[in-house]
Amino acid sequence: MGDSSLLRELRGERADTPTVWFMRQAGRSLPEYRTLREGTTMLDSCVRPDMAAEITVQPVRRHQVDAGIFFSDIVVPARIAGLGVEIKPGVGPVFDHPIRTEADVDALPPLDDVYDAALAPIREAVGLTVAELGTTPLIGFAGAPFTVASYMVEGGPSRDHLRTRALMRSQPEVWARLAAWVAELSGRFLRAQVLAGASAVQLFDSWVGALSEDMYVSSVQPHSAAALAHVADLPVPRIHFGVGAAHLLAPMLGAGATAMGVDHRLRLDQALDLLPADIPVQGNIDPAVLFTSEEVRFAEARAVLAAGSAASGHVVNLGHGVPPDADPQVLTDLVSFLHEQGTARA
Ligand code: CP3
């Protein structure tokens, strides 16, 4: 497994051919996923080990990507810890009781051995997945404290995260306790996946781009660092990713990541200028090219490879997740195209 192209790139040893996987590669873009999921809610499918394993493997089988990403969701740990949360189709995670006051934080369930024991279906699913994937590595993941806590505070998806940002400013101690709780929640979830066989982890801080650098450094970075610290003693690379977070790339690395995911708004060569030379990058094909001609798509793929060739390591990915209406054949063809390219060093 240590010889896999994913782990080589993430250690900063270039592999012979480009390495690629896609955020949200499992899920609604695949007909075999839609068939399997029929009659089971999203969150129920995540805690059924056989289903979670099968859904994780589906895109690897179909597209020949170089890694699996564990099928779960950033709110699965909250559900396992006992919070009322569901994923409303077409909407996203919705919590029964938004967390907005000190009393709400006091009432959060403790994250003790009971929670660890309740992660058993996750360990079992990861074990099944790793056995099924064979030599293809599995990436474990969790949601970062800001992104998960913002769903908890808002009660559901939000465009500007205003309530969350207001809470951070008006009741910093309440925010800090909530973020620390989520760091423990996500950190233990990450650790469980690695101990069960995941070869790398990704911490998603999808909505952190809503924050200024000052707010990030003072109120979020310590909590993301606490989440990542749960796996820092384990021999796995730690990828960290945010959307619209070019201004946070360096401080997010400072939270304890070993590689940085970059969205499609920032060119990889510009990202490399913001990071130490030995930090591998991941990204960042614009998902919009999945809906263009092959000519446009392959030109974008070549440009991303060229920009990534200057990095110490580069894992090709999209700049954000696979949209549900993407044509799966387009993804399969993109993977073959990428695998046919050499990794030209700059
Ligand atoms: O293939 C993979 O990437 C693994 C599975 C995965 C899911 N969610 C499955 C899922 C991963 C890594 C996530 C992470 C996640 N979940 C993030 C961070 C990544 C990102 O996209 O920025 C966030 C912000 C969430 C929260 C969330 N969950 C949203 C916004 C949604 C979409 C709601 C909708 O219906 O449009 C979900 C639901 C979700 N998570 C689905 C899947 C496959 C779709 C639900 C379904 O299939 O019924």
C-alpha cells in the first residue's frame, strides 16, 4: 500500500503517472448507487457497514480512480453521538435542535467510551472496504469544526453562516466550547477510520472561506488542529481542504495538515507560491468542465497537470465535489486521459 501512487504523491515522491480521485466520487452521479440506496435514508446507509463499503468501492470499480473515499458524511459522527440530524435530499444536513446558547452546548452528549463504542459500524465498514479495495488505498475523512459547527448553529445549510459568525463574535466562550466538542467528535471519527485501515485522511472545512484570516486564526485554527491531532501519531498523510479559502491556505496548513487541497478558484501554481515548497497539493479541475466538450475538459486537465508538476507532490482532483448530474462516463474518460499522461517535472 505504501507504494501506491496516492501515498507516494502525498509523501512528496512523484509517481510515474498522475494520481487521481474525485471528491464526492461516490453517490448520486452513479446509477448503481441510486439503485442500492433505494428505500434507505442517506444516514442509515452510512451506518450499514455492507452498504457503506459497497458504495465506497463503486466509483473505484467504475472509474479506476487511484483511491477510495470512505462513504459517509460530515454529520455522521453527530448522529452516532446521539444528535437528531438528517440529510434532506436536495437540501443537506438539518439538525432538530440548533445549538445557539450556552445551555445548548451544556446539553451536548459526552464524547467518551460510549461514543467510541458506537463507532463500531464505521470500523466494520472501513474494514470491509479496505479488504474489497485490495491495493487501492482508502481515504478516511471528517468535517472540520467550523463547517460541522456551522450546520449545528444554523440548523441547516446557510449561504453566509451569519448566525455562526455572530456567535463567534458575541459569545466566543460558547463558540469555543462547541468547536472543541466538534473537534473531539470528528477527531475520534478520523482515528477510528485510520485504525480500521484507512491510508490517508482528509479534513473538509468546506465553508471556512466565509471567515477572515484573523477570525480563522483566533477562533477556528486551534480547533481544526485539535481534530487533526487525533491522527498525528499515526503514519498517514493529512489532507486539508476548504472552498474559496485561498486566503487561508497557509493558516490551514498550520492546523497540522501535511498536504493541501485547492479549489478551482485558485490556480495550483499560485497555491504553490503560498505554501512551503515541500507541501504536496491536491486539485483542482473545475467541475464545470464535466459539462463541456472533451477538448475543453482535456485542456483543463493538462493545465492542472502542468501547474501541479512544479509541486513536491500532486494528487489530481476536482476543485470541489462531483455534481449529482455529472455523466459518469465523462469521469471515467477523464481518469483514463489523466492516466495516459506522464508526470512531466517542471
Ligand atoms: O464520495 C465521497 O466524497 C464520499 C462521501 C461524502 C458525502 N459527503 C456523501 C454524501 C463526503 C466526503 C461528504 C462530505 C460532506 N458532506 C461535505 C464536505 C465536502 C463538500 O462537499 O464540501 C459537506 C459540506 C457535507 C454536507 C452535505 N451532505 C451536503 C451539502 C449534502 C448535499 C445535500 C443535497 O442533497 O444536495 C450532503 C448529502 C450527501 N452526502 C450526499 C452524499 C452522497 C447526497 C445525499 C443522497 O445521496 O441522498
